Amino acid sequence: MLTEEIAGIAFDRENAPSLFQARHDTMHVVQAGQWRRFSVAQVAEAAGIVP
């Protein structure tokens, strides 16, 4: 099974976040009862796509 992990959030069918939403430059993720907020820059850096 392919699992993508960015900034400590695992994205796969079994562990899909119950909420994944963005507003302005902040991404909100609720997964396994935990709410996390990340800036878009943090996620881009964790994914290795920052120039």
C-alpha cells in the first residue's frame, strides 16, 4: 500500500484525515482525534517542493 506522509500526517485510505481544510495560508488537519495547523510553507518544505 502506498502511503504519503507530509509534516507527520499520513495520507492513505485507512488513516485518512477526517478534516483537511485550508484557509488563507494555513492548512487544518484533523486525524485520529488530533487537530493540527500548518502553514502552506511548512507543508511545501516537508514535501520538498520549496525552491
